[in-house]
Amino acid sequence: MELMVLPKRTRPSHAHAAAEFDHLLRDHVPALYRAAYRWTGAVDCAEDLVQELLVRLYPKLDELRGLERLRPWALRVMYRIFIDQMRRERSSPVQFGADLPVDGEEEEAQQLIDPSDGPAELLEQELTQQRVLAAWERLGEEHRVVLSMHDIEDYSLPELAQIMDVPLGTLKSRLHRARAKLKGLLVTERNLTADRV
């Protein structure tokens, strides 16, 4: 996945600023994209979210220069953008079919699956992965965000409280509820998989 770090319209007089912006953020873009993908669950939405973040950060180059820990700060800004987008989508009278596959995505996904027969362990691993992904997709955005940031990206609860601008106690209960919800969904997926098999 190749994201363009520099905004498309950079004037020649801003070449130095653009190069500095690129230097400051390039190493952080993969981690920002991973977080965005886990929050949104879709490649195009994650790319749009990171691109929106970069567009908003570019005019704040002076502020970026003075930051000691740029990634948590950028994650906080991206989280706010994500929350704003979710609120707009929820309040919109028009709801688009976000779950509908884009042309060719299903075929690409099928090509990625190894069709060859393997031992029982490989089958169980594949079924487990499918159950986890299916359960993950059924989680709400709030739960995906807190689980991905804490359990996958390994941010501490105090760091997350600062990034998400949420009180520590609220964050702890949100993480607890998210884990319980994921566990319940995994049990449901396990039962559904057993019924299909």
C-alpha cells in the first residue's frame, strides 16, 4: 500500500516545506494506515482517512516541528477526524451500502486463499482466522479503535486517554466491553462455523 505523503498541489516555492513535511511524517504513515484500517475495516476508507489527516497536518508544519512524540499526536488528530466522519455518516439521511463488495475485490480475496489441502492444523488456523475477521468486522467502530490501539498497537491506557481525549475510567470500561463483545462474537462465529462444517 503506497500512500502519497505530500499533498498533490505543492507549489515550487513551498518545496522546502513539502520536503520537511515528508521527512517528519513518512516513517509514521504505515502505522497511521494500520490504525486507520483497523478502525474502518476497508482499504479505501483507511487511505482516505490518512490522506485527510495529511492534508490537515500540512498547514501545521510549525507545530509539527516542535512535537516530541509526533505519532501519538497524529493518531489523536486522526481519531478526531474519524469520529467526526462517523457522526456525519450516522446523521446523514442517505446510507450507502458499505458492506457491498467493490468489483473485483471478491475475486482478489478468493485468489489469496490457498486452495490446496493441508493438515488439520492448517484448516483449524484458517477457520480461526476467518472467525476472528468475521467477529472483528461485526464490532462497532468504538470497540475496534480501542482494541486495535491497546491490544494490537500496544498503546497504554494513559496514552490512549490522551490520544482519544477520553477519561481513563471510561476508557477502561470501554476496553472491557470491547473485549467482552469480541469474545461473544467469537463464540457466535465458532458456533456458526461448526454448523457450516
